[in-house]
Amino acid sequence: MSRYVAVMLFIATVAACAQKPPQHFNLSGYSSAFKSGHADGCSSAGGTLERDERRFQADADYTMGWNDGHSACGK
């Protein structure tokens, strides 16, 4: 029984280390378009593309926010 407990604790420890903690960014002072782009870019860093293509092409603040979020959360 103790071997089972040790294996389960090891698996739980490895799984906990593999998860990245949530990231928090101080975005006060940035436009709402930048914040929206940052959130989408950060979500996209996980592998699933989240991007409003129309806004990405037309709104420089959204684009800068997306690029910044994608870069910051991809680390």
C-alpha cells in the first residue's frame, strides 16, 4: 500500500510542476483594444489560435496587444 501512495504522490508532484501558473499583467493605462488583444494573444500562446482577424488587420492597439500577450504568455 505504501508503494502505491508513493507512486501517486510522485505523479501528483510531476503533474503540478508541469502546469504553468496563471500569469497576471498590469495593463492599467492601456486601451481596451490593447487589453482585448493581449488576452487573445495570451490565450493563443497555449496552442489554440484566438484572434479577431478583422481587428488584427485594422486596429494597431489590438495588434500590439495580441503580439505582446502572445509573446509574454508563450514563455
